[in-house]
Amino acid sequence: MTIHTDQLLIVDGFNLLSRGYFATSYGKEPEQLTKNEQGQYINGVRVFFQKLCQLTRENPYSHLIIAWDVKREDSIRRQYAPDYKGTRGELPEPLIEQYQTCCQLLEDIGIQQLTIPPYEADDIIGAITKKWNAEKASLSAIYSNDRDLLQLISETTTQIIAMKGKDTAIQLIDFQNQYGITPTQWIDVKALLGDKSDNIPGCAGVGEKSALPLIQQYGTVEVLYEKLANQEIDLSFKRYLKKLEAGYESVLLSKKLATIICEIEEINTYLLDEAKLPNDKEKIEDIFHTHGLKIQYNPRVYVAN
């Protein structure tokens, strides 16, 4: 099949793997989880590769990259926020083992995967989609349920989120119609809201009912605080004035934490065509079967060698 336009799929690796793991391990003890003949846990691994194969079968992607996180204690954000993601518990050992299995399988198959300390997967995704748009000027899709990534949506970049049992592609027009702001302004909404799961503080007392309307009206938190200093805030937000004043430093830190880093030196020299989809169907399916995975590999677009 001839490819007329390259298309990139970039996957938030741990987001997909962990969702697959917890969906298939709920209420089970480790010894009840599916293993292959080698004794490796594969309940999350199976979901991971089934989804990859489904996405490439149903969409004409020519390139595929899996972005992985660094350990939370190694994140660049810990340099200015020592408590960042500090409230998260330890990962289950079977999940950690399956992360290692996934990495090895991806390497054996020939699918590109990127881990770039001290950056997180979100940063890698941001830097790659920016580079893709600049060099390829064609479509890209982000696969992740992490809504922080909504800030990366553009005319050429969509985010695919699993909702109510099916994948939903959120395009720029969809985002604008739903939220009434630009994707970049999503960072400012997050700066006010914070994120308990990541230990991003936000502004105490400012919740979902107020954060979005404030950014819809004032555009950014910087403009919001400028208007606040000049006593030019709309009276409909009067009840939040003292809360906003008290949360100033917290909001600025939260915006820094919520902003995806799209400039990574290692990405500047990365060759995007290294991420072309592998096309040896028989070899890939043999690798799957060897690991106890009965998965068919049949991407919609085959990339010529």
C-alpha cells in the first residue's frame, strides 16, 4: 500500500499499561493473574499490545512511538517541587515486571520507545508532536487518558481518550466547543485547579465551577492576578478574591508544574523516521506467541523498507 501522508501515533506507555493491568487485576491476588509459560505476568501486557494492534489496524499510522516516564523521584519537576507526585503509593510488583516485559517486547518487535531522564512521558510527547508538526506538517495522535495532555491539541494533533468503553478522538474544534478556551489555556485552568494525584496544589477554594470561567474571562492566571491587583475583577467572582490572593504563589508554582516541556535537546536530534512501523508480520506474531500472546499484527499501513 502506498503512503501518501505520514501519520504519527505516540502512546503514553505507562498510562496504557497501568490501565490494562488494573482493569484485569481488580479483586485478584498476584497468584491469580495470568502468566505465560515462562512464568511472566502478562495480564497488562496483553491489553497493551492488543490496543496497539487495534489502533494501527483501524487507523493509517505510518509511525509509532511509545513514551515512558522516568521514576517519579527523578522527574525534573522534583527540582523545584520536592513533593511532586509524593502522595502516590508504591506500584505492584507484577506491574513493574510487566513494564520490563513490555520494553523488551517492543525492542524485539522493532517499535520505537523513548525514555529521556529527567523528563516525563508528557514532556517527550510534547516535544515529539512539536517536532513532527515542524518537520512533517502532517497529522499526529496522542493515545492517553491523561487530560494534562489536552494542552498539546492543535489543528494537526488530536488526543485519543478511552471513555465509556470506547476510544474518543478529541480534535481542536471539539476542545474549543467543550471548554471555550484554547488548549494552551488548559495549563492556566490546571494552575488554578491543581491535581491531587500529582500533588499539584492549585488554589485552595477554587474548584471546577470557577477555574474554567475565570480563564475564559481573563485568559491566563497572569492577567487574572493583574486584574486582581488593580481591583478590576468582575463582581461575579467576588467570593474568590481572598482565596486567589492567598493562593498566588501556589498558583504560579502549579502552572510551572502543569506546563508540558516541549523543548528537549535529545528530541532535537531524534530522527522521526526511526519510528516507522515495522512490517514483518510473521516475525512479530511469532514473538507474541512465544510470550503467550495470541495477537494478530495487521496494521492498516505497511511501511516499505
